[in-house]
Amino acid sequence: MKTALEFPEIHAGMLAEVGGKAANLGELTRAGLPVPPGWALTTEAYHRAAEQAGLPEVIERAGEDLASQARDRLLGTSIPPDVAERIRKAYAALGEDVPVAVRSSATAEDLPFASFAGQQDTFLNVVGPEEVLLAVRKCWASLWTDRAVAYRESNGIDHAAVRIAVVVQTMVDAEVAGVMFTANPITGRRREAVIDAGPGLGEAVVSGAVNPDRFVADLDSGAIRERAAGDKKIAIRSVPGGGTERVETAADGFCLTDGQVRDLARLGAQVEAHYGAPQDTEWALDAHGKIWLTQARPITTLYPLPQATGRGLRVYFSVNVAQGVMGPFTPMGAAGMRLVSTGAARMTGYPPADPLDGAGPLTEAGQRLWIDLTTAARSRVGRALVPRIFSVAEARSAGLFKALADDPRLSVIHPSPRPFLRAVRRAARQIGAPRRVWWALTRPDRALAYTRELGDRLTGAVDPAPSATPYERLEHAERLLSRSFPMILSIMPIVMTGYGLFALASRLSGIPISDMQDVLRSVPHNPTTEMDMELWRLATRIEPFGERTAAEVTDLYRAGELPKATQDAIAAFLATYGHRGVAEIDLGVKRWSDDPSHIIGVLANYLRMDDRMAPDALFERGAADARAAVERVVAAAARRGRLRGAVARRALERTRRFAGLRELPKYYAVLMLAGVRRSMLVVGGHLVAKGVLDDPQDVFFLDFREVRKALDTGEGGEVVAGRKAVHEQESRRRHVPRMMLSDGTEPEALSMPAADGAIAGTPASAGVVTGPARVVMDPTGAHLEPGEILVCPSTDPGWTPLFLTAGGLVMEMGGAMSHGAVVAREYGIPAVVGVAHATERVATGQTVTVDGAAGTVTVDDTAAADGATGAVAVDGAAGTAAAQETTSA
């Protein structure tokens, strides 16, 4: 391999030889774009220098001081003589003592899934061959800064696999310079250039040393949508003979003309067109007014656009957010949800031509599922109804959806409610809604018996015959997923009758619904709370784990070596609830019966709780509070008339009997999914025997069409490894929008709340609690001390075992009737949901106050972030206060 290559010799496929920065500059040069001339010292040169410095041995030891040892070795070892000579010759070819920028170019830099911008060093206005040699060594050493090492580790990149090249590029003596994004990095809107500009070299803008001018321009038309002047008090300029200096400036007005902004936007459009994706570019404007490109890299923070579901601007809502699943779906998990959506579409009279395609409004982006709400956004009935639905299930999205009415591109084009009403009538008939409502009103025992009969019927149908062939299992799975939805949803008319009667009691009594939430505490017939209580009772029957870790106990359980009573009790729990798990709507995700380590970890938490916080006692107190709340509402209604009081009592009795059933459709759906998962694992085992797959679990990285093809042809397994890698990358994505438009805009980014003072959310469960926060992104293996405030992105039933030890709940997603809110109320845990970016604005160990009635979260920045913290937990709903002393781990 050559040790130096000129830009025209370099193309995008040479990442391993020249690193990300040089590969991009070579690609831009070859595309005819205005790039200052230069060359790259290849990774081979670094490899030889690193071998000479003994770096492989340092990496293999990988101690805590890995970064500093590696830097010292590289800086303390001379460059191999032939490499040094090649550097001198390449530099001389640019001109005699020409000023150059010497810039690092790592092989893990400027990648589509991880931007390493700023991780390694750049040296500007370097003059003379010896200074270039020194700058090269410093660039090599910058691959091993503490920051760069930590960044690679957090992104799962092997230190030994990373090499570094060095770019040497003629300096542009810039009058003005800066950065340009060809998509808006804040709002996500595509085809919108965001340009930051400042006088002098671009380093001042890139490093944040100056408040630059900012321009927002349309990439297609060049129209300037926004201008904002920065103070531009500092400029970085070249010093004759080498180096740079900071100088104070007195820049008035804008440092770019409108014409120059439009020229930059046109150049940005060319760069994006070449790469086929939005780019983050650096540019410089010289004394003659010429624009030069000094860098381009992918914008890695943008969320991928959903697959188009129609023409024009589209509105998409995240299925993952609605279901509390922030991670990506496996391919089979997404295919399973498409089949379920087919059942929903068939109910309303709009089935897809092929059931495997799923409902028309369902689409994918970032391995997550999205629903197209454009028709609702552009119809009068949708604008009235959708915000009301969101207000109880995903409150922040309600406001975002309402705001879409101000966008002229989303004007009403569906004024008539008739299509919607026809679809509702069809769906109501499909699920037998009139009969279920009548039962709920007049025969509550019959209504409850129906839900149990439904469970028995479904349990008997989820597994095919043991003798079923792989083809028969596949057909059974597809049929079950696409046709069970109406049956499972037939429970909801009973549930909605209960909540309707709750609203009736509010009107009869004159008490607002928001002041009646205690009525919904500790309701019966909720399979999720029943599961959590059974898990707590299990903790009271088993022997303490002692000093063993949850992982060690799990290994003993799998080997059947726990004490018999403990072994049998855990097995019995998993026999009933082992089909559940975290992110359980994804067929590809393991259930507790597959991996009991999460449940055993929760049991370890429960074993540390004292009797004052025993969930069964708290649940009983909640039931007593609910009875008192019912009497208060009935008394208020009776004061307005005896009949009112009697009707209110009957209404609230029905409400409490039916409210817990809200969780039952999800419970039955997961029971069905678990059966499909078991069947697909058998099919996966068959494909392993045929040599198509390496592991039965790999079947979940195929969809149903691909499984059928693999059964037919014995081919198709080669895609699994690539899909696993992409899935792993998507699993590290921290931000998933609630809602987005087809042009990439995130409506929430346009209405971000102020960060000062209390953080506002949606009231979910009354009460006030103060305690140390525990930010949890994934409940599997999470450690939550009793009384800590659980701060998390969202929850599904797999999270709820943590609720029993939590002092309070703060959730980024959800509304007053979302899963987490309902369970928090039942347990009497103060909760606030729909708190934007809560996991970023609250840190583990900070003392926070959660006001579940006001919907606010207050962070005490003065409190100690670690060590023992004393706090008083106040449960406003239960009327209890308990002094706590918690040590934050």
C-alpha cells in the first residue's frame, strides 16, 4: 500500500486506506467540486509507526491508562525514515513552504452511523516540512485522546481495528468561513440549509469560540427563510510564517451577502445530490469571493425518513412511542405487527391486497414502525378526534397534532365525517360492541365471564399441533396474527363503558375527572398488577439470595440447583407469566421464560424492601382510598339529588370492575405473540438443520416471506449478519421522535419547552415525592433502590416490576391513560408522563421532586449527586409520609 495519495487518486471506497475525512475530500475532488488541493498520508504509514512504537502490546493490555500510554508511545517514537521522506516530497509538491492544514482522518470517522467530528486534532497554517512532520505525529497521537477512546468504546468500535490517516491540504486564507448542514439538524427538515458563518478561519465557528451569523435557506429555491446576526467578537486568522491567532473584531451586520448565502445553498445541494444523503460541510470564502469546500460528512443525528405512504407532505406517528418500545423491531417483529395491522384494517373495511403488506398507513423508518396520520390531519373529524385520543394516551402528541393545523400544506381536504363513521360502524360490528356494552351496563358478571372465556379460547389456539410441519407452523402464525385482532379488541367496549360511566359520575357529582383519580387506584382484574403482586408474593416465599448476583442465581436456576422451594416457586411464576417480557410486542425479543435473569434481578430488589413499603399493603391502602373516593363522589352527587347519588354509585362500581381490563387486550395479544414465537423457533431450528441459519434465533431477522423462501429453496440466511449489525446500531439510537413529517421535520423540535424552572409534563398519578433519581434506559438488569424516582423513556408491562420499589415515576412518553400512568395510579406512585427529554435533563443521583397532580418535575441542582441522601417521600394520594435514607449507587 502507498503511504501517500493525492486527492484525485482517492475515492469513497478507500476508507480503510485513508480514513473518512480524506475519502470524502477525494470523492468531492473527483466530483469536480471546489476542494483546495492536497494529499493524504495513508493508514499504512500510521500502522508502521504504531508497530515501531509497540502500540499493539499497549492495546492488548488495555489498562485504565490506555489513552495516555498510546499517546506517549506515538509522540516518543520517530517516524520511519522512508515515510518521513515521502511526507517531505508530497508537501514540496504543493509549493515552496506553502501554508497547509494538517488534519486527522480516522477509519472510524465520518461514518453514516457515527460521526467522530472533533475527536481527533487539526493543525492550521502549518508552514515548512519539519513542522508538517511534527503535526503528523500529533495527529496520530490524537487518535488516543481520552475523549476519542471513550467515544469508540461507547459506539462498540474495537481500538485495535481503528487506524488513522492524515490529510495535508492547502490552506484557504479565508475572509469568511463556517459550516453548512444541508438538512436542519434541529428540526430534522430536509432540503433546508442551515449556515453558520464568521469572519476569518472556520475554526472559530466549528470550535464554538464565536457566536456566528446564522442563515436558513431552501436548498431547491435558494430562498432565505431566516437570518440571525451573531456578535462575531472573535476571529481566528493565519499568522505569517505559520500558526494562527485570535483577534477581536468589531463586525457589524452580516458577514455574508444574500447572494453568497444562495451560492452556498446551491453548493450544498450539489454535495447532497452527489452523496444522496444530507451532509454536514465546512466551507471557506477567500479574498476573491470564491467558495471552497474543506469537508463533507453525513449528518448522523437525523432520524431516517419513513418509507413513503402517499404523495405530498405526510404526517407520521411512532408506533414504538405509543407502545413504549423505544428500541428497533427485529424484521420478523415488524412483519408480525404488519399482519396484526391487517386485522385492524380488515375490521374497518380497508384490508390490504396482501395480508403480509399490513395496513396501508403503516410504514417503517429506523427499524421502527410508524402510522400515517395525514388523512386524519387533513380531515375535520380527525382534527377533532385525534387530539382527544392523544390527550389520554400520549399527551404531548396531542398538542403537536393540533399545531399541524397551522401548516398550509396540511389544509383540510376531507370535510365530511361519513367515511370515518362508516369505518367505525364496521369495526363496532366486527367486535360485537353493542352486545358488549349492553353486558357491561346490565350484566357485569357476564361481561367479566366473556373476558375469561376469550382468554381460554385464545390459549387453546396459540400453538399448532405438535406434529405440525414448518410450513404448517408458518401458515398458522400468519393466520393467527392477521385474524386474532378483532377477537382481542372485543374486550375494549366493556372497558370504554367503564370509563364512560366514570365520566358520567363526574357530571352527576360536579367533581372534575382530574379530582376523581383515586377511584381508579388498586382496581381488580388488571393482569399486569396481578402479575406484579404475584411476583412480590413470590419474593416473600423464597430464600434470600445472600451475596450472589442476579446472574449467578439465574445460572443456578437454569441448572436446577436452587433450593427446591425457590426453584419450584420461580418455575411456577414463569409457567404463568413467562410469555411476558420487555418490548414484548416484538416477536424477536426473548421472553422471561427464555431468559429469567430480569425477573430474578427484580426479586433481588424486592428482597431488600422493608415491610413499610410492602406492595400488598400499599395496594390494600390504595383500595381503601378508592372506597373513600367513591363515597366522596357519591355524596356530592346525592347532595344534588338522591337518584343522582344512586346512579353515581352504580356507575363507579362498574368503573372499578372494568377499568383494570384495559390491560387485558395487550396481555392476550402478548400471549398470542409468545405462541407464534415458539412456533417460529421450531421453524428456525429446521432451517439450522438445513444449513440456512446458524442459530434458531436468527429466524427473527427474516420476515415471513423470506422464511417461506428459505423453506422452499434452502437460501436466504446470508442477510442475517448484516441485519443484526444494523439492528445493533439502531439499538444505540437515543432519540426517537414522537411524530415527524415526510420532509424530516420533527414538530416537537419546533415547540421545545424552556429548560429553566420546573420541567413540565402531564399529570398522571397524584401525590408529591422527593427523592434521588434513577435514570433507566432498559429495565433488564436495572438496579432500583426502594424509594428512588424512576426516570425512563417509556414503559410497557415488562417495566412494571420496577414500579413496586419506585418512589415515583417520570416518563418521557405517554398520557394520563397510558400504560405507565394507569399502573402508577393503581400503586399510588406519584407520576408525571410526557416529559420531553427527561432522561437527558435529569441525571441519576440528582434529587428531584415529582408533583403528580401538577404535572411538574423539579430538579434540585444543589443536592449531592452521590452518597447518602435523606429525603421525605410524600404520597399525596395515600396521605402518607415516610422518611427515607437512600444510598445512590
